[in-house]
Amino acid sequence: MKSKTEITKSDWCKSLVDDCKAIIVEASFNSRWSLVEGYHLIGERITKEEDKMPLKELVQHVAQKTNMSTRTLYDAVRFFRKFPDLNRLPEGKNTNWRKIVLKYLPDSTREREPHAHRWIEICAVCKIKRDEKR
């Protein structure tokens, strides 16, 4: 019987590990892109119904019924409006939802503290800042 060292150095074992690594990379890429596509579809779907109800009420209703945040739904709408064609994303499929929100959907009510993992949200009505750890 071959030793563990001999087996792990064999071509078939190296090939197995390489294949598994490639599968993980591909699955990870696909899941990130699938989420981007999903938010794009949500933004499109909400946008199509704007003539039936004001956007604010529409987003609040969908948020309540789906347990999604209104912030995420507004971001999805803004994403669809800015990039109605996903093929026109500057980085193509080499992106993720977080990067899209931070880089391509700037929002004056959301400021990022430099070198910190905190958000400061500024209420549009009262202008009070709320610190939220993310």
C-alpha cells in the first residue's frame, strides 16, 4: 500500500485538488454574479410598477412583505436605473453587490468613514447622524 505522502504527490491527487479549487472559484464567482443579477431584476420589477404607487410606498410595502431592507430595495432600483443593461457595467462580471453599491451608486445620505467599518447615516429629515456598524 502507498504511503500518504506518495498518494498526495501523485498526479491524480494533484488533479483532484486542482479541480476542487477550480470548482470553488467558479461557484463563488457564480454566486456573487447571481446576487447582482437578482438585485438588478428586483430593481427592474419595482421600476415597472412605479406608475401604480409612489416609489416610497412601493418600496416600503415590498420591504415589509419580503423582509428586505428599504435601503437595499432603493439601491436595487437605483442600480437598474443606472445600468438598465448589465453588459454595460464598467467592470463587467468582475464585481459584486457591495462593490456596486459603494462604487457605482453614490448616495449623499450614506457617507463612509475613512479606514473604518462603520456607516454614518444622515437622516434626510432631521439631519441627525446615526452610527451603524456593518
